[in-house]
Amino acid sequence: MDRLRSLNIEHVSSAELIAREISRHTPAGSAVARAQRQGQPLPEEPLLAIIRRWFMTRKPDAGFALTGFPATMLQAQVFDDWLETRDESLDAVLTTTGQAAGPVHEHYRTHGLLQAAEISQLS
């Protein structure tokens, strides 16, 4: 992540965004906290609201590395729509070597964006 800072690319963790919303007791944060307490999967709607708030308020065309999102095909499709709305595009989607491929990986592979990286390369 130090390498990202040196390139002036913001590192954004979806987990940190969620934790911030929970600590602020926002409606979306409260919904996610409730699901976590009950041992349920994170609900899509409040999760998307949290990530959308960050995405739509960032500077246009500012570089970023977003970790932990998108994790589902619905999230990937919604994220693609957000990018299109802002007339932006991704340069790459990084996955660590050995990470299990799934529908989200395949989605970005078909768009020519998926790139594998060794964990040591990301440090």
C-alpha cells in the first residue's frame, strides 16, 4: 500500500468504510451492524449505499485501489454502472495469485481487466 501512496493512488478499504458508517450510526451502518450481530451476510442495499457514497463524492478521475469490493456479481454490475455514470473506467482489477476464481473474476477477465499479482508485489 506504500507503493500506492507513492503513486498518489488512494487506498480504500470497503471494510473501513463500513466500520466508519457503523461508528457514525448511519442508517446503512446500523443495518450492516445488525446483520453482523445476527451472523447474517452483509445486506446488499446498505453495503452498496456505503460504497456509493464514497465513490460518488471522490474527485473525478482520481486514482484509487478499492479492496473488498465488488465481491458479488450484483456489486460488480452496479459498480460498472457507477463508472459509466461518471464516464470513468477501470485500468485493472488485481487479484492475488492463488485466489479462487469466481463469477466476479470472470466478469473482469472477459473485460480484459483481471491481472494476477503476488502479495509481495502489492506491499
